[in-house]
Amino acid sequence: MVNKVTLIGRLGSDPEIRTLESGVAVGRFSVATSENYKDRSGEWQEQTEWHDVVVWRQAAERAQRSLHKGVMVYVEGKLTHRKWQDKEGNNRKTTEVVANYFRVLVNPNAGEGGPRPSLADAPPVYTPENNAPAAPQATAATPAQTPASQAPAAPAIDDDGEDLPF
């Protein structure tokens, strides 16, 4: 069985970081992804989905330093569901992506010909399970190694920032 989520989208706001009583840092941020489709009348529509992402320990601290509203980010993690009772006794529930890897894909401050981040420049990624650095994953920066005849055509990513959903 597999529980793996992969997102590429833009941050809707700066990450919110807090420290638990145990001293463990936890961060939360939302990522917007968009999908275009034709409706029944043949008009193009855009469907934007917001995904709540949670990062732990050093990943939360790194998110605070490197992520901000509008930046394009790649996130890998697992889908989780939580239930709790709020202060008024109401049952609440939420669905979140607990990220075990993330990285900035495009530096919005770099011009058209400006530098782009590379996987070699990436800081170590910390996993919530063991709080130890994990090796950078090439899947974030390079396509799968399949023959061109078998690889599906990927849609171009429009990173001019004009179509931000926020």
C-alpha cells in the first residue's frame, strides 16, 4: 500500500511556525494547485485547490527561512486525517499533507535569465520520522529516466506569476 502525495504549487501565505511544549518546531502552510478544463459549453475554466501542509522539526525551521507567499514549491509527503473537539465541544476534522520533503522550485526574485536553484545547492532535508538529514531526491529536479517515446508530455509550467490564485 502507498500513501504518497506530490504537489507543485504556490504558497498562499508565509508559513506559520510554532514550538510545542516539548521544544519541537511545527510549521503549517497552504499550497495552491490549479487545473484547467473545458466546461460543457466549451469555455475554459480554472479549478484551484488549496492543500494544507505540515512540516516538523528542522524542516519547519527551514520553511520559515526559505518559504514565503507566492513562491513555487515542490512538496512530497503523506496524506493524513485528524479529528478533535474544539473549545465549544464541536467535533472537527481536517485533511493535511505531512511533508517529508520540500524545496523551492523557482526563485521569484531572479529575473528571466537569473539563477535557478539546483538540487546540488539544496540544504539537507530533514524527515519527521528520525529528525536526520535525508539525501536530496532527484525527482524534484529531474524527470524520470524513461525513453522519450514512453514518457508522457508534461504541461509547461507558467511561472510568470500573473495567474496567482491569491
